[in-house]
Amino acid sequence: MLILVLASLFGVHPMIAELKLQKDIMDAVEYKSQFGKLHGLSAVMYLVLSILGLILVVFGLRRPSLDRI
């Protein structure tokens, strides 16, 4: 999970910010295409992080049963 967060924070988000700065000098079709790809990648990463977080909450916070002790 940490790797996905770092990749998103230091990889995808700076690329999106850079792309937004270049919006005025880029072709509209090219901008929309690149922005859509990066936004889609960011959304997929967020979805995976959310699912992994849910799995961690559901399965990671179980108390050990008395049978295991």
C-alpha cells in the first residue's frame, strides 16, 4: 500500500500538475488524451488502495481467538 501511495504522490500527481501548467500550449485533443490517461491511472490506484485498506480493516484487526493462545 505504501508503494502505491508514494507512486501516486510523487509520480502521478506531479505529472498531472505539470500537464495542467502546459494546458495553454498543448493541443486540446492531446491534452485531453494525456489528462484522461493520468486521471484514469490515478483513479485505479485509488480504487486499489481503497480495496486494500478495506481488506486490512476487515482481516487485519481481528482479535486472536483463545484457541490460538
